[in-house]
Amino acid sequence: KGLRMIEIPADLSEFTFYFLIFASMVTSFISSAFGIGGGAVLIGLLAIKLPPFALLPIHGIVQIGSNFGRTIIFLKDIKKDVIIPFSLGTILGSFLGGTFFVQIEPWLLQLIVAVFILWSVFGKIPAVGASHITLGGIFSGFFTMFFGASGTLVAGMVKSMKLEPVNHLATHSALMTIQHSAKVVIFGFVGFAYAEYFFLIAGMIISGFIGTVIGKKILIKFGKKYFKIVLNTILTLIALNLVWNSIKMSGYLNSF
């Protein structure tokens, strides 16, 4: 067979490995072209394909890759006075979330992600005001340890700062980089082995960057209404699949 250059994690098939790298590119393209949706679709696809314990750590590290690049590009445009209070809050919130995370059943984690996706489609995620940056950091930091995609919460907080579009993008990217970094470190402390997934993570970050570049070039302005219906349908189907998986994993059906 010869020496294999790319090590695929033992719990993933070769198809799944390349599918997730491709999915990272497609979902980054969606976020970049339409401004919404990519992160939620990616967490849903990861939840179907990855073992539950690997879902949020890998999503977190891939999201660092996508947000850090924007943070560096727009460094001078960041609203810097919110960085320290948000960082303190998000570290505390992530630590509290991490202590609960290690006790959670895999089927329950899939159910939580499914509920979050349905909430993001049909509900309204509350905004935390700019005057409560540390509190917002605690809440979203705790939240991200279970749901992964806390970008909507943080975006609501940044929106209340009433910044210019470039400053909004820069500040949101910086805060998300901090939050995902805190999450990734804490998952490392609770025992997640990132090294085993090195090639998957690297592939997803590179393909995600390519998707972002393509999406920015195309930046679709037409058919947004149509797109949202399609996106919400895809998210709902992903969430229902996760609910079904969680019921099967819980053994609830066996009790009948």
C-alpha cells in the first residue's frame, strides 16, 4: 500500500474525512456570500458525521482559523476597549461550561445542538447590550461549550455598539477568535486529543479560507429571500436528523 501521507482518524471513514473538508469550503462560501448560515450548517453536518466528543472542539478550532484571518486584516478597526472585559467573561463562562460538558451524555449533546439549530431557524436569539460586555462574555462563553455556534449571540452584542460596518466585522471577528480560543484550550484541558485530528482540522481551515475568498468575490445579492427558505429547510432537516440520532443513541426506542 505504501506510506500514507495523510492520517485519517480511526473513527472516520475516508469519505467522511474529505466530505468535511469540502463542507468547510461550502459553508464558508455561504457565510461569505450571503452573510449568514454557514456556521450553523457546518455544526449540523459535523454533528452528523463526527463522534459527539469531537464535535465542538473541532468546530471551535476551525472557527478560530476563519475568524483570526479577518481579525488580522482589520486589526486597526477593532473596538479595543471591549476586548479585556469580554475576554474575562468568556474565559469564566467557558470554564463553567467545560465542567458541565465532561458530564454530558453524547445523545444529549446531539439533542442540544438540534434544539439550538431549530431555535436559530424559528426562534429569536436574545441580544446582550454593549453595556454588559463581561456578562455577555460569560453567557456566550458558557453557551458555546454546548452549542458551538455562539456567533449570533456575540453579533447581537456587537450590533448594540452601533459601529460602522467595517468596525462591526473587525470587532465581531476579534471577539469570536477570543471565544473559540478559550473553548479550544478548555477542551484540551478536559482531555480532547487534537493531534489525532490534525489533518482534518488543517484541511478544513484551508478549504474554509478558499470558500471565504470565493464567496467574497461572488457576494450574492440576488435571491436572498429564496436562499433563506432553502437554508432554513436544510437546517431543519439536519436538526430533525440529529433528534432522531439522539433518540436512537439514548436507547429510548428499546424501552417500547
